[in-house]
Amino acid sequence: MEMKATCEHVRGCLRSAVVVSAAIGLSACAHAKARTLVELPPLEMPAPPPRVVEASEPPQSPVIALPDEQPTTLRRSEPAQRTDAPRATEPPKVETVPADLPRPADESPRPPATTLQTTPTQREGEVERRVRTLIAQAMSDLNRVNYQALNANARNQYDTAKRFAVQAEAAVQARNLVFASNLADKAAALAAQLLGR
């Protein structure tokens, strides 16, 4: 019975709380007034200022005369008047020297130009031996390949390897050992690849 009375009491309190909160909410709505916004006139944008660009020539530096010269002033020259008369031009004179005449002393034969060598002189002999060994190995491998049995691509590779070997030999003769070494490496690699087929 006590419990029922407590429940009734709680329910009553809840009802009164709901009624009070509804009354407060309604009274708040009754007092609220809608505010109207005051419309302001649109802002007037001022016109952009006129664009003025001042063209100025760069200041010219003063002419400084050398101690031995008379001071001169620089002036702009007027454009030259064109004349329609053709200019007479003489062909350049060519002097021929007969082959049987002796050369003057100042035209002595000059030694051939030296090639750029990046191999140290201490290692030249070693590099040359290595290049000659690679060329001999490439030619030996190419001689063991049956050229007639090769297809078109393999024949092209054979010819390229042979050409590299010949060019490497010429580069050794010209003392261009770096280029000769590069060519000999390529010739040996191509020849070995052909022999392995």
C-alpha cells in the first residue's frame, strides 16, 4: 500500500512538472517577438582609379674617356639612306703557288696532333696487351663460327664483331687505348655469344 502511494505521488509530481514546463514554454512563445531586419542600401563601389604607366628611359651612364683619347660623345645616328645603285664588288684574289717551287721556311711540316689520352703512361703497355688479347680472342672465336649456317641476325652480329675488332686494332695503332679497349670488349662479347649458339 505504501508503495502504491509512493508511485501515485511520483506520478503526480511528474504530471505537475510536465504542466509547469509546458506553461513556461507557452509563456516564452507568447512573449517572443519576431524581429524584422532593416534592409540597408547596397554599398556603392567607387570606380577604379585610372591606370597610369609612366614610360621612362633608363639613365645613360656618362662616357668615360681613356687617358690617351679625346672625349667623345655618343649620338644616335640617323638611318642611312639606301641607294639603289649596286655596289661593285671584286672577286677575292686567289694566289696559286706552283708545286715545283720550294716551301718557305715558315711552312715546315708539322707533327701530327696528339690524341687525348686518359690512360696513365705507366699502364699503357698493360692496356695495350689486354686489348690485343681481346682482339685475338674475338678473331679466334669468329674463325670457329660457321658463317654459312648463321641466320640474317647472326650474320649481322658476326659482321659487327669483326668490324669492332678491326676498329680496335686501328685505335691501338692511333694510341687511343680507351676507345680500343671499348671496341675490343664489344668484339669479344659478340664473338663469344656467336660461338655459344
